[in-house]
Amino acid sequence: MAQRGRKAGSLIRDRLVELLYYLKKGYGYDIYKYYVKIWGKVTLRSIYYHLRKGVELEVFKIKKVEEVKGDYSWGLKAKRIIYELGSNANPTKDVKIKKKIEKLL
């Protein structure tokens, strides 16, 4: 009998693990910019969803939360959540991805 529901895991979240393995830490929009340059089109909303879901699954953890001042469309400050790998992260340590990230840094 076939299993019901969604399969466990996510290609986007797996790629985020690889990205954070080499970046060591990052915040949502910065991670999104790297992701798009390496793997192509994805929505920012999807990246934020997978980061939040990854925190729930302990794939990612929140290193710190910063308040950044600026002139944003929604006000004068923004909350920046810095993520790093959590205890359940299993990066494949792909050398091809490492080279692509190094070119972008």
C-alpha cells in the first residue's frame, strides 16, 4: 500500500543546509540571494518557510536576532534573524557547491 501524505524532507531545505555549511551563518535575504545565484529561481517566501521549518526540525538554529535600523517601506527598523546549522543537519559537503559559493564570496 502506498504511503499517504507528503514525503519527508525537502530539496530546498537540503540545499539551504549545504549553503549554510559553507557560509557558517546567514540571514534570510542574504541566504536567498546566494540560493538564487547557485540554483536558480525560488521565492523569498519559500526560503523563509524552509528556514522556519528547519528550526522546528533542528536542522537550523537561530544564532541571534538583530535589530537593523534603516529606511524600509514598513518603518525604520527590521528584525534580522541569523541562522546556522543545527544538530539534525547532514550536509553532503559537495565540492561543486563549495566552489560556486567561493566564487560568490
